[in-house]
Amino acid sequence: MRIVIIKQLFNPEPTAKSLDFAKELVARGHDVEVLTGFPSYPIGKIYDGYKQRFYKREKMEGIDIIRVPIYPDHSASGLKRFFHYISYALSATFIGLFLIKKPDVAFVYQGAIPVAIPAIILKKIRKVPFLYDINDLWPETVAASGMLGSKRGLKIINKWCNMNYRNASFITVATPGFQKSLIEKGVPKEKLEIVSNWSRDKISTEELPAALKKQYFKKEKINILYAGNLGIVQSLQTILKTAKSLQEQGLTKIQFLFLGGGADEENLKQYAADELLKNVTFIPRVASEEVSKYLNAGDFLLVHLKKDKLFEITIPSKILAYLKSGKPILMGLRGDAADILNAANAGFTFEPDNSDDLEEKIKQMIALDAEKIAEMGTNGKVHYEENLSIISSVDKIERNLLKIARK
């Protein structure tokens, strides 16, 4: 089967269902081509080593990739972000579709809804069906991020989403909550299947170089690591408020580390500076293959999203990497993600946007003996391998791609 993956973000960008997914499909005997943009996420500018042009053909670990131009942006501006999304959709449609080999089927990864435009055009003109993989629920994501507050604008986006759903031959969703929401919007249940994401991070036992470990992860400290996007919806000022409270109580043994970058990075750094927080360290973004070394260096791993109904049906990809790494987790989420952590017995959940509850859970966690803490980490790793691996998820995707291609 010849498959085209239509996806705005792709390696070397940190994003789910990318090179690992393409390689797994190829290993199963399929011919795979990727139509993507020039890499810019999450830094908001084109990566070093890449230069935008009309298009670029590339081969990455045996995978054929076509890159088309985009407007790079990862700011909090709704208008700029819209241009970022639509620029890829238009380039993929008016440039990319003329460059790809005619596929039997398309796989469309929805991070933002404009990505379906080239797939719909491909379906109309060349009769190519597409599987629509939904990882962010729109317009709910846009509303939760604060990028768009206009009810009229959100209504237009909702109609656009419904058009995408109608044109898709099949839809996969990342969580049970997403499935329920789409059924309530009128998508037939038989057109939907839940397919869990898997961790894109290469988790190994490799240690962080001694100099970096000494610089960031102090031996005498309890190191709580957040690794990922420092964005608006992550609401990480909640964590800084907890850090401030613990510092004021003289609990100097606890240290918070933030690895990554994003739209809220400067605000977070300014808050930490204004409050004279000595128990907070910001680590610059590193290549995805290096993240595992930092996870191994942490004592506890932290994830948080702002308090919003949407995030009760969202499973951030970093949770999967955290579970896979075998470290205990502090999770500021309710709903589907919390259910995974609780089923795994791999850490503590706390109320989103509640710095007091986070503080309480940290105190409970560090009071445990070393054997219990290690057991939680092991529990998470076992749960991931048994329930959330790439093999089980690609089995479902492949089956549905074959089904719609045959139709």
C-alpha cells in the first residue's frame, strides 16, 4: 500500500507519530512518503541547517520527505498562529500535491484543522481517501489557549471541523474523551476508533554527562523535572508558586527544573527572577534524543495543564515518555490522563492550577521510602509496555488504512 503522511510537524521537530511511525509502516511493507513543512516548532523560527525554499526533497533514515514553505511562528498571537497553520496547508496543497506520488491512502495528523485542506483536495481530485488522526480537539483547544475568544470565530472553526470530519473516510482519536465529544457533535460511532499515542522519545539508561549533571541536578537536592513546552496552556506559573511557598518554608532541598522553551518562557523566567526563586532552574531546549538523559537524572517528573474541561480528555505525549522512563510522576491533570496514571500506580495527581495541592502531594511523595518510589517508576514502565506501545497502536491504524483503501 502506498501511503502519504500529511503532517505539518515532523522530525527533527518534537512531535508524535513522526519518523518512528513512518518507519514502522515501512517495516510492515508499505511505501511511505511524508508531506511536511520546514521545521520551526517550538522555537518559532526555521531550524539551523534548514533554509526555506520552494520545496525540498529529503531522505531521513530511509523515509522520503517533501518539505514545503511555512510561516514560522510559535507566539501567543492568534493571528500569527493562524498564518502559521494556513501557510502549511496552502503550500502543501498548491506545491506538495504536485510533488507526491499518487497514494492509495493518506494519513492526516491533525494538530491544527487547516492540515486537512490538502487531504480534502487530494480526495476530490484524485479520489484518495484519508484517515484523520485527531490529537487536539478544535475549537476547544483554541478557546482554552486564549488565542481566540470570539464566539463567532469559534463557531466558524466548529463548522470547519465538521467539514473535515465529513470528508474523512475514518477518524482515529487519542482519548476516550475525544471520541465521546465527536459522537456528541454528530460523527457516527462506527467511523471512530481510539488509538493511543506512544512515546516518541528514545528512552535509554544512558546517563547525562557528569558536567551537566553537576550543573543542573544537585546530589543533595530532590530534583523535580518538567520537560516540554513552556506554553500558555501548561500554566507553569502554578509550579513557580509552589516553588515560592516551599522556599519561604525553608524546604530548600526541593529543586524544580524546567527543560525546554515556548511562548510563556520569558514570563516564567521573569516571575522567577522577581520572586528571587533560588529553587528554580531553566535548562535550554535540547535535541529530542537527549531528553532521555535528563529524565534519567531527575528524581520525579512533572506534567501540568491549566484547569479546563478540554484537558480532562487530553493525554499530553510527555506522559507517555515519563511512564516509559520508569520515573515516578507528579501530574496536574484530571480525567483521561489521570486515569492512566492511577491505573499504572506510577505517581500522584494534583488539582490543576492549585499550587497548594501540588505542594501537599510533593510532601507526600518525598516522605515515601526509596523502595516505594522506585516501585512507582517500575509500575509506570510496565504499564506503558503492556498498553501504550507503538506496535499495538500502529496495528489499529494500519488495519483502518487498509480498510478505507480497499473501499
